[in-house]
Amino acid sequence: MCSCFQTRFIVPTAAAALAAIAGAASTASAQGLEMCYNQTDLGGGLFEYEFSVTPDSGWVSGMGWRWLIFGDISQSTSPLADFTMDPSQFPIGPWTRLQFSSGGHNGPTLGPVFDLWIPRDGSETLTWVGESFGRVVPGEMLFSTLAGTVGGALAADFQVATFGCESSCPCACNFDTSTGTNICDLFDFLAFQGGFVSGDPCACDINTSTGPGVCDLFDFLAFQGGFVAGCP
């Protein structure tokens, strides 16, 4: 079975065209954060959540955010009120613990809340994994950053997180990017070993048969296989 649709072509007026251009420029100059998440049904009503947050395309050096809340909701109980995570994932950026916010904003929070995350560059990404019995459908996962920003960054205020994160992990031959893509050398192997020891998700989730964030022999073997195969 296929679904069919009709497309109508509309010639925009000059005013509409200018508005579209202005909107695109506004989007391009955004100076906030982007959050995405993956959701896995573990059975029994329990869900695993993987979160990722990164500066948007408007990032410039010196921008910073604090008091990061996810699963946020106004004047109500967060859908992730029972969110738990393995403390060994910390530190996550400047934050060293999980706490919760309540009141006008409610949800799991990375703390200490007044510590600033000032990314080293526009591609720096923070990730964490946890579990909750709350199921948050796409479009309803909200996040906020409170208590002020620095460097011209814009605060998030019940901003919608994107459902579905693309992997930002390099392939085995590019684990260390100092010698370029698809160049397998000792530096890539050493970088992987360092990530494996420190619990880097990119090293621990090459093989997920024993669960995300678990560094074991299977991840090591999977890396070795990828190292031999090379990057696509």
C-alpha cells in the first residue's frame, strides 16, 4: 500500500519571500543549545534514555550555559521525576551530580547548577544515559537552562529536544583525528584505549550486547575489527 499526496506550487509574494529570508537568517544566527535523545523500551514499563547536548550553529568562543534541566515541565511533576543514572558517568562537562529542580521548572538537573559549561569549540558534545518509567513521546521532551548565560549565549526555556540522535562517534580508524580520516595508526589505538579506561561512550558502545555504557572485552574486540576493516 502506498500513500499518495498532491503538491501545490505557490509563488510567494515579495513580502513573504523577505519574511522567509529573515526567518532563515534568524535560525542561522541562533546562539543556543540543541538537545537530542534516544529512547529504548527495556520492558516492564522501564525506558532507557540517551541524551546529547551541543551548541548550535551560532556558537562563538566564550558562550556558556548553566542549570541544565531536561524532562522539564512548568508547575507540574516532570515525566522523568524518577530518572536515575550511573554516577560513574560524571563529570559531564563541569557537572558532577544529578539533582532535581522544582517550581516553575521541574525535572532532572545536572549540578551543581551554578557551574557554567563553556564549550571548547562548537562541536563539543555532552552525553549521558539513564532510566525512567516515564515515557516521553517526540515533541514533549523539553529542556531549559536557567540562572543566566555568558558570552552572548541564549538560554533555553522549555525548548523541544529532538527525538533520535545520530551517532557522533568516529569509526575505529578515526578515533584519534590527528592524522586524518581512514588512517589507522598507533594514535587511534591509544586514543581508544584511553577512552575505554575513562568510560567514553564512543569506546564503550562499539558493541552494545551487554548494554550501553558498559566497557568490556566485546567492545575491545569490536574496535579491533573496525580498526582492521577501516572507515567506509
